[in-house]
Amino acid sequence: MAINCTVNKKKVSLDIDPNTPLLWALRDHLSLLGTKYGCGIAQCGACTVWVNGEPTRSCVLPISAVSNAQITTIEGLDSAGKHPVQVAWDELDVPQCGYCQAGQIMTAAGLLKKNPHPTDQEIVDGMSGNICRCGTYHRIQEAVKLASKKTKK
Amino acid sequence: MKTSRRDFIQKTALFTGVFTLGFDWFSAEAAAETSTMEVVTGAGRFNAFLSIDNLGKITLFSPNPEIGQGIKTAFPVVVAEELDVDWAQVQVEQANLDTKLFERQLTGGSGALKHSWERLRKAGATVRKMMMQAAADQWKVDIGQCKTSKGFVLGPAGQKASYGSLAEAASKLPVPTELTYKDRKDYKIIGTRVKGVDNKNVVTGKPLFGIDIRKPGMVFAQIVRPPFGATLKSFSAEDVKKMPGILEVVSFKNKVAIVGENTYAILQARASLTCDYSSDAPLESNETHQNWFDEGMKSEKAQVMRKDGDFAAAIASAAKVIEATYECPFISHSPMEPMNFFADVKADSVLLAGPTQVPQPAQKAVSDLLKIPVDKIQVELSKMGGGFGRRLSNDFVLEAAELSSIIKKPVLVMWTREDDMTGGTYRPAARYRFKAGLDKNGEIIAFALRGVGLNAGNSTRQDNFPVGAIENVLIESVDQKSAVTTGPWRAPITNFLGFAEQAFLDEVAEVAGKDPIQMRLALLEKVKTKPVGKITYEPARFEEVIKQVAEKAQWKKKPGVHQGFSVYYSHLSYVAQIAEVKVEKGKPKVTKVTAVTDCGEVVNLSGAENQVKGAIIDGMGHAMFAKLNFQKGVASPSNFNAYRMIRGNEIPVIDAHFVNNGIAPTGLGEPALPPTGGSIANAIYAATKKRHYKQPFN
């Protein structure tokens, strides 16, 4: 039986193995390639998307669990790159290789949605689930802070 | 004059190509004698770094593979500076492999800017001069009366012409042989903070990476590889072949490839696949490696890498002898994007696409494997999700090509994280034994190093400082052969040797009763006044980074803060570091690292800071946490749950400074890493009186 859900505000129907992790459904079946595979065991955060607004590791979440859910991927955050987090990421020149950044951005945007003006420690704690092998952590933390300033009080 | 759309089309039709810079990439000395009007892809012997069309569109082509080191941004910055255009006017494109157009189209050894600096400046300055000449001819003035600014030529009587409007005329002029480069005080782009040219695509999730490659008719595959040293005896594929979404299961070179319609189908099939292996020799374990280190330390067949004076006699006469042994394990590169590659092998042609640091050797290796000429093998470069040296090996390219040739389909081979972490070409494991002899005044009179590496080649760097300052030196290397595959890992050899050298010198300074910084400065003074043997580094540049870091970090002037010093020369750059450690709840915590780097001219300050901070975090994380264990030829751990990567809540403040002395730029992707383990270990010692001799520390 097909799984119906909404991805980036579009209704989709997935008639595939319901155990398929959301990550592979997005990448292999919906051609949404912005969400990245990093570890497959929810350790690195490269695959982070929003499920009903909540940052979620898509590599371990079967699509059977997202029936009727609203899913947002990096492509759906703001396709023009105007979301404050995306703007801050560019402004502070965060990316090096760039591979983990979709997951970092979805985590950061999720954090700011819940807590628009986090303290420095809340930023560090909120972002520490995501690995960046290039070590862009300083700028990630600065960019979350900058995005927070860009978010209206 | 207004240009109607009709005019525009006619003009464009006349101006059939783009202005492609013509100069001989193979010899920076001799500029090509003619320019040409050609489309970029058909530029023949000319090199296409730069095109300007008659609408003023400036495209800069960046030939080297982008791995996160920022080369795709830094190269065009240099060209744009000398061309004298606004950075905002420029478009940057990644050039695919083209051995006719580009030389050294690779990423590795922190060598790109060093190699190409003059070529890039020439590329920009040549075209700038041709634009000025075209304008001078048009205005009937002398070229000496013309200036440029932001993509325009300015004449003596207030004339102003855009590069676009001059492109066609300029392209017909001979290429100038005499050039003047900008004075660095006039730089408008070089040395500023230039944002990565791919940033917009990254933050909007565009498919930029190898793993994102999709081609018509493409299938997916994963490959099950044997333990190191083992041979595939048999495998059961019948059940696997029947699983949904699985297309084929094939075997080649001790490997089993599962080909399927999608990733999840293959992942499930793998769980059902059983493989039987055999081996002639016992498969390797941690104990095997320890035995090989022991043997190597005793071996009488060590290769002498450098010998100055008479070490044996000097050490026998020494008032004090210091000896210490350091050891590091095999570690994985673990780029965030695991290995992957696309190949489409047809009867007489091949398309390769994906993330490789060395496209030309990849092309050659595939040519040798499949007996297809290199000119029939096209290589498309994707952005690389990190690499750290892993993508200098082409094993994953060859696998994809071989598999495609067997199944006769275009295929994307993806490695899982587990494949990537257990699949080899690691940083080699090594053990180092240092000996130093001091005279009664605490001066170093003898210095020896023996390195034993497992598939490391020469595990020493025999000319490294303090060699050159000491009369009696003996540097030896032993390479033990292992079935575990190894390859360059960011700052090859020195990523650990740097720690060992700098930690040892710290210990020597302590025994000699000297300040670690003063001791280095005194040794460098000796190199200047009484050098011993061949000197490969510049003592004055060493001294400068040392003095600056001591001042910036307030060496030994911060009560309650424990500091550790290190300084390192690699990839032609100099980096001095002071790490600071505080003890919190009985545990040392690295709170700050101050780094002063001399990499010559800083081309892009933003990118340079990224490289220094990233390399320090990389060096710190791997020094503290990383280790692979071996049991019967199998590496573990296999994923980030047990193979710990440094995270955002574990990083120190990093204060990165640059000497920025205007010398032609040198490497920056690696040089800040080797001194990191040493500065941190020395600071931990200052805080705890406990020395680290092995990595990982934890």
C-alpha cells in the first residue's frame, strides 16, 4: 500500500517497501538529492530533514512512519536561499566541502524555529549532533547566531 | 547608440566564439605567440582559464578538483585581480579533465596555488594588457596613457570602454610578452574575504557531489570487499538475486558487486549475502602490527635517510640522553561523502564521473585496465564531499569502471560508511623512536630518529628541523609490508610525525632546562650561522612565526593557563601554535589554540582562515579519538557510533593569524595540521605533568 505524505508542500505517494528509510525514498525515488547520506545510523546528522517541523534523522526513519506527515528538505527550506540561516551561512562563508551543510542548516533552522534567540551554549548544544569533517564548527555556531539576529524578535 | 534585439543577434552571430586566453600552460616562461577566437571546448593547444564574450560576461575556469580547500574560489581570485575586474562581474566554472588545456589538474600536497600562482597572474595580466591595447588602438592613443578599472579601460581624455566591447578587437592582437603585475598594495580582491563560489548551491541543496550523479539508464551498486589479505573462495548469490529490486550479483577481483534499482534494495540484499574467504598467510591483527613494529625497531636493515657527523660517537659522549617512543594507529579518512564513482563503459569509449583528487591518473588507470585509449575516456569532475587524501587513490574509480564493463550498464557505485571505514587506503600506522644527546651545557649534540611504518614508504622526513642545527644526526626508516592498504592522509606522514617531533623537542627542552621557544630560536640561529648539511627550510621565516605566536598568545604570561608550543614547516608553509589547557574537574580541556601561519601571500582570507581552523580541529580530533583495530584482517570500528569524530562542543577557540609577507603563496590545505597534536600534547603536559606518546590520547 502506498504511503502518502507531503514533501516540500507537494503531495507525494510512495508505492515502495514501507521499510525504506526516508533518506533513500527522498534521494532514489523522489530525486531530492540535497539530503545527504553520511552514516546511516543517525550519528552524523547529514540526513537531517523536518518531519512535521521537527528536525529528524531521515536515514533511520522508515517511510511507514511518515504517512500523512509534512516533510521539509533543504530544497524546500527556501529554494532561493533567502532563509535567514541560508543567508547567514553564505555571509559567513561557512561551507568548506559543503557535504554536511544541508543537515547542519536544517538542524539550525529547526533550532531557531523553536528557540529564535538561543544563548551561545544553546547553539553549541543544539548543533553538536551534526558532524562536520572539515571542521567548520566555529562558523556554524557564528552563523546560527547571525541568523538569530536576522530573525525578527 | 541603442542596440536593438536584431542588432544583438547579428553581432553575436559575427562574434562566433568567446575570447579564450591563449598562453602556453606547459611553459609559464614562454607565452603563446598568438591569441585565438575559439569556443572554449575547442581551444586546441590554448588554455581556457578565462573567457570574455562581447556582452562582457567574464567566465573563469577553475581546473583543479574542489575538495573543500577552496581552490575553485582562490584560483579565479588571482586571475580576476590581474585582469582588474570586479569580483561580482565574474562567473566561475569547474573545468572537467582536459589534459590539453591544463597541467597539474589535481588536488593534493597543498600544491595548487604554489604551482599556479605565476600562471594565474599571467592569465589575468595578459588579457588586461590586450584590452588596453585594443582601446588604445581605437582611441589612437598610446597604451601607456590607458588605465583599467573594474572591467573597463579608461583613456586619457575620459574615454571609457568595457572589456566586453573590446573583447573581439583584443582577441585579434598578438599576445604581449612583457607584462607588469599589479603592485600588491593595489590589490582589491587578493587578501580580502571572498565567499565560496559554490555557497549558494550548497545552502539550497543542489546536487553537486559524486553521490548525486544521475545519468540516463543508470543503475546502483555496492561492492562487498574481502578482509585485508583474504581471497574470496565462494559466495551465495542465488537468494540475493531473487530479492526485489536486485538486477545482478557479479564477482571480480575477490569482490562481490550487488547491482540494483535503488540503494535500499541493495542494502537489504547485502544482509543476505554470505561470502567465504581463505588466506595463505595468517590474517593481520593488532598483535601482528605490534610485532612488526618491534621487529622494525631491532632491524639491521633500516634505510639510512640522513647522516650528519657521527651520531654513535656523539651519543656515547653525551652528558644526558633522552629517548622516547611514539606510536600511531591506522586511521580512516572518513570524508563526510563516502567513496563513490560513476562509470559508463561502452565498447570503445568510457564516461567517468565523480569525486577524485586525481582525474588524470584515474583516466590512465582505467585506460590500462580496460585497454581503451585515454582519449576515449572522458572524466567529469564533481565537487568532493571532503577527501583528506582518500580520493588520491583510484581504487574506487577502477571498481566502478570494471563493474560497468562487466554488466554493460552505466553504474554508480556507492560505498556505505562501513565500506568506507573498513575498506582501506588508511593513514599508515607508525612507530617512532627518538634519541637526543645533550652536552653539559644542555646543547643538543646528537639526534636520531628511527621510523617504522606499516606500508608507509619513508616514514621519516629526514630534513625536518631541528636537523640542520645539530652536528650529529642519524635518521633511519623501516617499511614493513602489510596487507592493509594505505595512502596519503592529510599531511602525509607529518600528520603524526609532527606531533612526535614537537612532543619530543618539548621533552628535550625540559631536560635541558630551557624554554621550548628559546631553545628553538637558538637552534634556528645555529642554522643561520653554522648550518649542518642540507637545509630545506628558511630559518628566518621559522623565527618570524615563532616570535609572532609567542607575542599573540602571550607565552608564559597568563597565570593559571597551561600552554604548549609547537612549530612546523610542511608543504612550504610555516605554522607556529600555542595551545592552552585548563583543568576542569580533574580533566585537561583544550580551551584555545593560537596559530601564526606564513603561507606567503594570503589569496583569500576567508578561505585561509577556514583551512587553518579546519586543519587544527582535524588534527586535534584525530589526535584525541581516532583508531582502527584489526582482527583477522578486518578493521573496526566501522561507523561513527564507535569511531569518534570531534564535534562542535569539543572545539577550542582558535585564533588564526597570517604573516602575509607577499611571498608567492604556498600550501594551506595541510600545514596547520602537523603542529596541532604537539601543541596540544605539550599543553596537556604543562597542565597535568603527563606526557602522551601514543595517539589517540583518549
